Amino acid sequence: MPLIDFNEVENTNALDLTGFDFTIIGCGAVGIHVALLLAEQAKSVLIIESGMLGEHAERQALNKVTVNRSDMASSAQWGRKRALGGTTIRWGGQALPFRELDFKERSWLKQPSWPLEMDVLVKHYADAERYLGVTTDGYYHQKLARLKLSPPFSSADLDYHVSKWAPQPNMFERHGKNLQEKTTVLFNAHCVGVTKSDAGKCTSVTVRNFKGAEIAIELNKLVIANGGLESARFLMLHQLSQSPALGQGFMEHPCMDLGVIAADDSAKLQEKFSTRMHRRQKYGIRLSLSEAAQINNQLTNSSASLMFETPESAFDPLRALSTLVSKKNPRKLLEIVKHARLMSKSVLAYLQHGIVLKPFAKIRVTAMCEQLASDGSTLSLDHNHLDQFGFPRLKIHWVISEATWHSAKYLARVVKRSIENTFDVDVHLRSEFDAESLAFDSDIFNSVNHHMGGAVMGLDPGSSVVDPSLKLHDVENVWVISAAVFPTSSHSNPTLTALALGGRFVSTQVGE
């Protein structure tokens, strides 16, 4: 089945794109995953993608937004990609599922809850892991045992666990051949219109290429899988939902530096907290607030990571080797010989623990926090600024509440206490954590390109956009599969959960 560049189609009337069981908007991580799952069930699938192979400035310009915070502008435009493979052409490939508490009602947070339990996603999480190319053996005790890792301290407040990184993060590179064999992909094709019947069913979409040519494509079932921001914008632009919840509950993962660690020898810290390799699989280490800590202290979900960074002027074994090999720099060979003892120590650390030891690393403690959907963050259309196709830009109003700030403070202090007591080092928290009377300032947080909410799922059409099956409440044949449907954000990277929702969608369709 073909990969069609709509920009190169000379006669659009000769292009036959009729009779597909499913039409998917977006050829990113979720769109590719859902398309392949449907194709495995003998469903015919058309994917429509506005981007092309690789990143292109004209396509990226479609991501321009109006924002209330400058850091969100870069996150929204350059933190997501319009291309075959979507944002996966530039992401790191980190996978981490939500936890059971994330799906439950947490009354102390006063925000929406998921209309489904985590149990229904367990199988689909595993399918998503296989799709990404990561192992399916858990993220906590079982995985730690296989990595020969154990928690460095006993804490009722913190969970020590891993995240997993896809060995090939670009999902079009990983699955492109299979995708072309089993589906039809139309790229350089931007959706400019959706036609609905009087009965409220979507009957066709109109796409335009970047040269001005258009074609209308008949629909059977339409799946919107074009990302956490663009999914909500698509619904607004084409007036596919009349729910008052559309555009409400936008979430990001507020991030910040919690402080720095002063250690004369950081090897033991790196052994427990550094990113590592095991059987060609990359793992990150996180310290997350336990479910008990969240419940007992009425906190949002949050996690911390230790970042080991070598200054440019200091010797870094991996950097020295990379420069020697890639640039054939003889001075680096002399530097390696000079630091032979450190090199042998680094080799031993890699063989024993799968880590790249950085002997002169500076250590930062960073946090990724859950943002409440009820913070007042919204998505809307900016009719004063139009894109190159004449459509209003997305307007993002991002608000972070004190609930996130309180959780970050709690996390910082418990991490400081646990690490200092265990490793005999000093953890210097940022000054804001030592001043109880200091007023909350949301500018200490920054965004991290994790866009969620805006088209949340729920049972009530008045307070949600899609139902638990991800179908629009007010349209018969349209589903939304992206992080836009998340009612809550957890502290976890959203991709794995969005993929699991896509797997669940396919299982319900096949069962019809």
C-alpha cells in the first residue's frame, strides 16, 4: 500500500482514497500504533499527515501559538513535530506508565478523575511497550531485581524505580516499512474542512497540500490522533464538539531544579541514580512520591531525578572517547592516557552497573510534577492570528497552582533528607524551599513538552468531550486518541498511556 506525497500529486481527481474502514489524522506515535493494530485485524486504514519526511520550517510554522508564558511558546511550536513519525523524530523515547492512584478519585485535589480503572489498560500497556521496543517486565521491584538494583534507602514517602527508553525512538523509522505495507499514508496533506450530515455523523474531510490543491475524502470512522494540543484545536476549528469542557483542563508537567548536591566522590550516587544500560536497553532512575505520601499529605504526584553533568573544562571519559573516535583527535589520546586510572574505573562501572561514570560531574536534582486539570489552564482559538491556511492559531493559557508548589516542596525536603542520611553528602535546596513565608511564584517552574488535557474523557457530556471509549459525545463516528483526553497528568511521560488508550480503542472496535 502506498506512501503518497500529496504535494507531488498532479491530478487529484485520479487519486482514489475511498472505502477505508478508518481514517486517522496524524502519523505520530499514537497514529502509527493504532493504524498497525487495526491493520492486523484486517481493517483498511488511511493516515493523513500534514508533515513530511523530516522536520520542515513551513510545516512547523503551523504550530505557532499565542501564549501567556514565554516558555510555553517553544514547547508548543518546537516541542512537537509535524512529520512522518510526529514528535518521535526528536523525543528521547522515555516510557513510564501511570500508577493505580492516578486513575482513582483523589478528593483532596478537587479535579476530574478517570472514568476507567488502570486494570483495563494493563494488557495495552504491554502492547505499547512492545511497539516502542522496551521490555515488558515492570518498572518497580521486579525490574530493579533484574537490573541488580535495590532502593538506596527505606522511605515511606519515596518510591525508587526506573523509566525505560526506546532503543529507536523514531516510530516512523522503527515501523515505517510495516506501515507502508499494511496502510495508506497521505502526507503533506493538511485537513482544512470536515463535513457533517444532519444526523451528526462526519461524512468527509477535505485536505489541502502546500501548493493549494484540495481533495475531499469520504469517511467511515475518523480517528483524531494528532497530539495533545492539535487534537483540541482540530475539534475547535471544525466545530466537532459543543461540549463546554472543550479547551478546559490543559495540563503540562511543571518542572524545576530542586537544588544541587555537593559530593567529593559521586560514584556511589551515580551507581544508584545514573542512567544505565542493560542488555541494550536504557533505563532512567526516578524517586517518586509514594501513593501513601500523596494520600496522607494531600499532595499531587511528583518525581525527582539526579542529573550528572560534567563541565566542559573537566575530564569526561565518554566525551574523550567520542572525540577520539569521531574526530581522530590525538590530543584526546594523551588526555585518556593521563587519566588512565579514571578510565579504568569508568570501564569497570560500565561492566558492573551499565553506567558511564562521570568522575567530575556536577549534580542537579530536578523535579517533574503533576499539574491539576482544575488549575484554570485553557486552550482556545486566537482569531487575531491566522496560520498559513487561514485558520486561527491555538491560544494557550497555562496556570500552575500552589498545589503543585506544595508537592514540589515536600518532594524536595524528603529527597534531601533521604540522600543526606544515606550518602553523607550535602544537598543544597534552592532558596525558595527554605523561606516558608515566601509567596508562591509559578515562574520557578518550566514546561517540558508534555501536552495533556483540553478534550478530557468522562461520563458526563457537560463536563467532558469524549466518553470512556474515546468517542466524541456528540458525533457518532469520531474518536480522539491522544493525551488531550487525559483528565489527570500524573508525573509520568504521557506517551505510553496514550498508546495504551489507543490499544484499548482498537480492542473495542474489533469486538463490535
